[in-house]
Amino acid sequence: MFPWRDRTGRFSPLKAAAFSGVLLPAFWIAIEAWLGWLGSRPVTEAIHQSGLWSVRLLALSLAVTPLRLALRSTKLISIRRILGVSVFAYAALHFALYILDQHFNLAVVASEIVSRFYLTLGFIGFCGLCALAATSTDAMIARLGSARWNRLQQSVYTITALAVVHFFMQAKADVSEPILMGGIFATLGLYRLAQRTLGDLSIWQAGVVSALGALATMLTEAFWYAYSVGAPFERVLSANLDFSYSIRPVWFVLAAGSVLVVARALRPFIGPAKPLPRRLRTGAGTIGHLS
């Protein structure tokens, strides 16, 4: 079945938009490579960009459940498989480009993965994505059974942790992007935890979750720079209020969390409030749920 059609075979604008969206970064990387815009080390830059988009799309795929819970809508579930498989696709491109960078010397690739801890973590995470992608089809879901399949899908949280640490360790000096993505993942995790603990969140509860995610991001950044380069803790914190140089990760994380708050506020205008099925309230499934 074409990815832009729903389960009845009809054209789905939402799925078409999602499918087009996940292809755009790959097209852009290809255009940059064709026009020579990837710098003096084009393969290395393409490795970084493909890995970054894999992490970004992972965040989007994990945001589907919190967003549909905030909106109390089941429509978003139709794009989760597209987003999830795209995470694997960009991770596979990331790994393939790394093999290319090593001139297809698989012995060197294996040696590097074993000897460099951040590569070991990244490879374990990639193997996890391979398993999730391989079991994302309807046939595999039926073969595994919903209970076993859902348990397998829960491994996405471990994969996410591995991806963030891998991203953080390879960033070396500038860790702004890994901290930003880590903050977004923390916000999404806090939202899911709050939802399971408190039930349906109100607007102000969603706002508290958003603020806590931003606070965790701000403190993590301050602690990291204080530990790694000896920067004064208070000075790093105060830099979040200085917009003359750059916008710090905390503001992007707060903006991402605010999307959930706005979604919760828009719920009455989206449609009539009605209880979600139990499997949706508990957020079962992640990467490759039925589309």
C-alpha cells in the first residue's frame, strides 16, 4: 500500500504531508552534495546531518502519543509508522555513510565500533532500530502478537537514551544541539509519566511539564559546562537571558513543550471531548504502530 493512502486505500493528506516531510532532509543533503555545499569533508558533514535528522525524527515519532493525548484525537496515529520507519532510514544512511568514509573497510569499521564507546552505543541503538523496523509490518505484528510486539516497541526508550548519549559524546566541544534534543526527549518523557500518573492532564499541568523539561535542560547545560571547562555555574545560567549571541537550548525546549500546552488548549475546538480507547490512553506502541 502506498504510504500516502489510509487503510481503506483512499488518499490521506496527513500521511502525504508526513511522507513528503521525512523525504525533504534527504533531498536537501543530496542537493548540498551535488552543489558542493557540504564543505571540505562532504562525507563527514553528510554523516552528521543524517544522524541529526534521525534523532529529530525520533523525537517527532515519540511526540505523536503526547500530542494525540493532548488533543484527544486518534488521527495522528496514522503517521507514526511513517515517522518511525524514517528514523531507521536516516540511521541506516548515517551508518552507510560512515562505512563509505572508512572506504568500505569493514574490518576498520568493526574495530572502530568496538574501540570507541560512543560508536558502540550508536551501533547498539542502530541494531535496535533494525529490529523495530523489521517488525513494523502488519504481518510481523500478527506473527508476534500484540502483547509481545508492544513489549518490543518499548525498547525505543532505551534506543533513545543510547542515541542521545551517542550524539552528546561525538559532539565534543559544542553540545548545544545534543542538550536541546535531550531536553525535548525529557519533556516528552515527563509528559508520558505525568499522563500515566495523573490521568488526563489539564492545561496548567501540561504547562508545568513543559517548564520542568526546560528547567532540566537549563541545569544540565550549566552543570556540563561547569564540569567540562570550569565555567561558573551562575554565569552559564545567566547566559540563557542573553540573546545577543545565540538562543540557548532551553528556549527551544520550552517552545517544543509549549506545543503540547497549546494542543491541550485547542482540544475543545478540535472536536467533541470523548474518551480514548485504553490502549491509546496508556500510549501503547511507539515506532511502527498500525497506521
